[in-house]
Amino acid sequence: MTHTPTTARNAFGDIAPALADYTDHVLFGDVWERPGLSPRDRSLITVASLIALYRTNELPFHLRKALDNGISRDELIEVITHLAFYSGWPTASSAVSIARRVFEEANA
């Protein structure tokens, strides 16, 4: 296994090195690099899924990744607003709070 610093390796590689390796090589290597969808589309799908499933722990990372993949702040807020009607007000409200923090940190 490689020991190059990555987000996964820095976050949990010390306690779960195999999980960090799978995250780096399988998830973000193989899955995210498949040609069927663009990185922008994958980010949009991932952010929407995390919001709908109330996965607030992973949401900040993927909101930043979505911005990096060309999704605008306005588009992300529109996703959150749209999902309020499908995944519920609490998921949207939590996502807005997280998005605000991410946008402030990213100056987006």
C-alpha cells in the first residue's frame, strides 16, 4: 500500500490503512474515473445522495469536491432546495448549514 498523503490517508489511514487504500484506489481511482459520467455529474449525484441520506459527515468534503468539479454555489443550493421536498426539511436545513460553512471556507 502507498503511503502518499491523501485526504483518506490523512483522515483515517493511521487506524484503517486498507480502507484508505480502497478509498484512494477503488472509489476515487476506479469508480470516479469511469467514463460513463463526468466528474461534475458524479459530484452532483453524490451530493444529492448524501443530503437525502442525511450523511452530514461526508457532505463537506463532497461539497468542496463539487465546487472543484465545476458545480456552482447556486446550483448546489438549488439541489438542496429541491431535495427539501423529497428528502425532507431537516435534511435540507442541515445541508444549508454545512454548505454555508463550506462556501465561506472556499470563498465561493
